[in-house]
Amino acid sequence: MTPPSTALWSIVIPTIWRSSYTLELLQKLNNEALVGEIILIDNAPDEGSPDLSGIHKIIHYFLQILQMIYQII
């Protein structure tokens, strides 16, 4: 079955910013027409995340926020 032409992908990327390619990958995904959103799970927010303000498709979650959500459930 072929997805409709209006279907967009949601991309989930867990990261600890060890790869120098991560930011480049995010920029490429941001420019991809088939990507609707990028969900970024930052597992190392204390180590300094790069400036992501130019990547408008990112939904940026920190690990601590996710841990708090799971503690509530």
C-alpha cells in the first residue's frame, strides 16, 4: 500500500551529541519535504546542546522531562 502524497514522517532521534554528524543530519532532515517533525531526545543536556533555533521542525525534549512524565504515569 502506498502512503498518500500528503503523508509526512515523524523522525525520533535520541542523542548524547557524541557524533559530529548529528547537527548536519538535523539540518538535512529539516530541509526534507517528507519530514513533518523531528522529535529530539537530548540525553546529555548538561553537556551543552548546539543552537537549534534555525531548525524549525524540531520538537526538543530533554531526558529529565521524559523521566518526570514517566514518574507521573
